[in-house]
Amino acid sequence: MSSDVVLVIVVGTALAFDFTNGFHDTANVVATSISTGAAAPGVAIGMASILNFVGAFISISVAATVANDVVNAEVITPTIVFAGLVGAISWNLFTWWFGLPSSSSHALIGGVVGSAVAAAGFHAVIAEGLIGKVLIPAILAPLLAFLVAAVAIGVGYRIVGHQRPGVVSRGYRYGQLLSGGMLALAHGTNDAQKTMGVITLALIAHGSLGAEADPPLWVIASSATAIALGTYSGGWRIIKTTGTKIIKMDAAQGFSAQGAGAAVILASTHFGYPLSTTHVINGGVMGAGAAKRVSAVRWGVAGNIVTAWILTLPAAAVIGAAVYGITRIFGTGALGPLIVTLMSLSLLTAVFARRVRRGAPVAVS
Amino acid sequence: MIATIVDWSDLLQTIGASILAGVGITVAFSVVIWGTARFADLNREDRPAPAVAALAASGLALAVVAAGVVFGIVVMTTK
């Protein structure tokens, strides 16, 4: 009975994380379309929501990696997963508050790894999976997106260089409807799967599913719905940072950045790498900017973003470990997760009440 | 140690597919824009044959973009 209650709390918390993931990350997906004028904010966010939902259904490779290849499912309990999720959500909201596009995905993995280490020691972590399927792709992905976007925009400018700027700009703006759509689809398929993976891990730990089981349909559908709703709710503070503060983009740069991002994320998803769409799209944006003019990239802002990236895994791990410690104060049953949930909800209510009193979120200028 | 942990075959395929798709789609779409712009200019200059050739190149490039997108989605859904 007690473990059933914890499982219900874990599923609810995982879906809440998925919602914040859509809220936090998809801003990055639509930022380039909005900043170049390819789509109005409402249209871009609505389209991204629908494609996030669809994308969640097209693959389960990343879910399998998160459920089976990062932590040892045999020593994991639903409470460990819960503590990891709270660590990830806390870090997500902290970086959202300060307008920093850090990685929800790495926050999730960091949180779960931290709580698993706090509960069962370092042998709970599968080093091979963590390094080979998370850390190495995490370093390579933004560099790859940077390179792809830079090469693509360089060749693209050569092809259309002598044509009338108005026609070229209009053409790439139409193209951004396609590239932005592909990026949203890619985001849905990679990011929603992390939540599917975590819920599947909790179900395996609870004994509801066998080891190495695939996510059930209800897990896929609920994860898809949560990320789509989060996306629709928007994330204006981060849209502003990515869309206008890193570089001021033209439509061709927006197209190549989104195309590079979609290509890297989709290819990585196919091989089960749980990437950060935030890392990838920002790498693409910087590559598209640097190819035109290195000084066009506001490297100071880019540096702040890189700092947030580097901090994400350890910070979420520390919070996840601390949350696990707090839950254990109240024993191994459902009381600890219940108290932490109530404390978190109270804190969130206070934070949002303060935000509402201060006024509406920042809009794209 | 890292050399044995990482599945280099998967990683290299990811890198290759990303470069091919990311650069390929942008190049093909740039040709779509080039062909459309040239078609309008050549038509205005009353040069129908080159205009049709530019439009054909544009149409072919658009087909490449569409095929690339469809191929990517099919590959994603078949693993």
C-alpha cells in the first residue's frame, strides 16, 4: 500500500517535471522562429505543442536508455526516483527564474544519479551508460550543432548570395515553418522519452514491470500530453535570452540553426542518446552567428549559458541527494515523499504568487 | 577506458547523419530559394528557357527537402 502511494506520487511528480520541461525547454525551440519574424509567438508555440505531442510517440530508444543504462534498476526504489525528480524540478525552476537555458535532461539525470548515490552508493550508477550515452554525447552534441549550422549557413549564403534580399529572407522565413516544426518534433521525441524512462524505471522498481520492459502506452500518452501542455504554457523569459541575446539572427541563420538542431537531435534519438535540446539549439544558434561574423555572437551571454550547463549535472545531483536525505528522515514509507511534495507545492505557490504580484513575464522585444 | 565504454560506431553514425541531414537540408532549401528568385528575374527579362530550368532546379531541390524529412521520420519510427 505504502509503495503504491509512493509510485502515484512519483508518476505525478514525473509528469510535473515533464510539464516544466516543456515550459522550460521548448522556448528554445520556438525562439529562433519568433526572433526572425517567421511566426507569431502564439502560432509558433501552438505548433510546437502539437509537434511535441506527436514526437513523443515516434521512438522509445531514449526511454530505454534512461530506464536501463544510467542507474542500476535492481537497487532503485520509487523514493530514489522521486528525490531525483524533485532535484531536477528544483534546478529547472531555479534556472528558469534567472532566464538561463540550462538542460532539463541533464537536471533529470543528475537528480536521479545524485539520489541513487545517496541511497545506495556509487555502485548504483552504471558508469558505462552514464559516460558513453550521456556525458560524451552531452559534450559532442552542441559542438556538432555548432559545426553543422556554421557549414550549412556558409554554403547557403554562397548559393543565395546574389539574389534579392527580400526574396531570400521571405523564402527562409517560410522554410523556418518546416525547420521549426522538425525541431519541435525532435524535442518531443527526445525530451518526452526521458520522463517515460523515469516512470518506467519507477514501475520496474515497484515491481509493476519486468526488468528492461518498454514504457506502457499510458506512460507514453501521459508524457506526451504533459510536455505538450508545458510547451503551450510557454517560457517567455528564456525565449528572450535565446532568441535575441545570443545573436540577432536573420531568417537564413534561423533556418540553419533549427535544421542543424533537428538533425542532431533526431540522429541522436535514433541511437538512444538522451540529449539536451537546449544545448543543441544554442550550439546551432552560435554556429549560425559565428559563421557570418564571430563578433555577432554575444560571447558573454553564451558564457553564462555554458556555466549553467556545466553546473546542471552536479547541482541537480546534490539537490537530489539532499531531497533523498530529507525523505529518509521520515522513514522508508510514503510519509517522506508526501511531506516533501507538500513543502515543494507550498514553496512553488509562494514563488508564483510573488511573480504574479510583480507583473507579467518578459515578452519578446 | 573511455575508448572501450563508448560505442564509437553509433556515435560516428550519429555525427555522419547529423552533418548529412543538417547541411543537406539547408543546401537543398537554399537551392529552392535560388531557383525561385532566378525564375522571377529571368521571366521578367523575358528569357523563358533559363527561367523554366531555374524553376525545375527549384522543384527538384524541394523534392529533395521533402524526401529528406520523410526519410528521417521513417528511420525514427522503424527502430
